[in-house]
Amino acid sequence: MGGGREFAISLDGVRDKNVMQLKKLNTVLFPVRYNDKYYADALASGDFTKLAYYSDICVGSIACRLEKKEGGAIRVYIMTLGILAPYRGLGIGTRLLNHVLDLCLKQNIQEIYLHVQTNNDDAINFYKKFGFEITETIKNYYTNIDPPDCFVLTKLITTSQANK
């Protein structure tokens, strides 16, 4: 980080005892209700799912799922990444995403991807800053939100482009 002010941001793993914090955040942040499988996948991903705290207040999270591809390679799917509105722009989302990208590098995981609603310009621009590219458009991906379409954003990770 540059010479900017250092904020009191800390990350913590999601476990059975604090998974309710993730559930509360998701209720506030996203127009989608997540099922038990989402939370089981989030817990199963270990260090790839984190809660973010700003001065000891839970203000955001990243939840990932590890997927096995044909041939046995693992890829990471970012199920959700969200920060409460008053805490956006403080580098918390960047810290969460960099944490996951660093883990991918350390574990030699070469692909990470996610879905973003086609009208969510803030999210699309955020991910593009990290080298994600729109690789697909899926019509009618979402059932109860408008527009229902999403982009698939993908980043291929090589050791020479960490955190780019």
C-alpha cells in the first residue's frame, strides 16, 4: 500500500460460530437469498471465505467455492464479495480480493471467476482493475431481479501477474 492512511481492517475466517454474521451481511448486501448449500460451500472453502472488520465492526465478506475441473485442477468461484455501503471505498474489498488472489498463487490455482449482474458497473470496473475479463454473458441467470442477465468475469492467474 502507498503512503495513505492505514485503516483498522482485519480479516477473520468464517466458522460455525460466526456464520450468522455472513448470513446477516448477505441479507443486507444482496437481492438474492442464499441457501444452505451456499453456506456449506463457504465453510468448506476454508481460508477462501473471510469476514472483514473495520475497527471491530463486521462490514464485509468474500465467500468462495472451490471447484474441481476436468483433469483435477482446482478453480475458485467467488460466490459473493460485498461491503456495507458506508464502508466502501476504504480498500476493504481490495483487501478481501487480494487475500483470495494471494491464496490462489500460493496454492497454484490458476483460474478464478464470478458472476456479476450486467448493470452492476461498479462491480465490473472493480474486478477489471484486478485483471478480470468478461468471458461470457448469460441471459436470464437471475430469477427475481432485473435485469436478469449476468456477465461471467474470469481471471487466469500466473505467478508473474500476482495482484495485477
